[in-house]
Amino acid sequence: MKTSELTEAALDWAVAKCEGITVLPKMRGGHFVTLNRGQTILLCHSTDWAQGGPIIERECIDVMFEGPEWYAYMRYEAIDGYNRTFQYDGPTPLIAAMRCYVASKLGDGIELPKELNT
């Protein structure tokens, strides 16, 4: 699936993959879950600022509104020394930023798990 089209659970799954989070093969309330110290945690990076906000700050992702969409911009210095710029849009600042982050780590297209291909 194109990174620019990721939403909801598919986008949250992709962000978790980028973060190295072990995603359980089950969902709760439309969200994938993971375990952290024995507690079940919903993965909501694209809708919860407590989860997506630290990624935006750490990765220095710029987010701005350019009606009617939000846009996220990110510079990434690759191992080969070349800078790459990523730009993605979305209906919310978190969705735009998480798409940008996923693209910087996984590229413009990703293969989704079967649970998301239904």
C-alpha cells in the first residue's frame, strides 16, 4: 500500500514497525495492541499526541496547515551522506507527520499484514 494512503490501524501498525515495537497479532477497538510490562497498550500514534508527539519532536518533523490539508516535512540524512526531504499530507497533523515518518523509514510503499488486508 502507498504510504500516502495509510490511515487508522494501518498507519499505526507501520509507525510501530518503524519504532521497533512488537505488535500483537490481535486488535482491540480498531487498534493493534502491544504489551509493555504486562499491560496491554493500544497503538494510536496517528490519533494520540502522547504517542505521536514524541516522534514528531525526536525526528524534527515540521507540520503546517496549508488548507485544506496538513503537511509534514522532514529532512533525513542517509548513510550515504545525502540529505533527503520527505513531504506528506493528511487530514490531521498527526496523520501527515506519521506518514512522513513511515516514508523516511520504510519508503513510499509497504506491505501490510493480512489482518489489515481484509
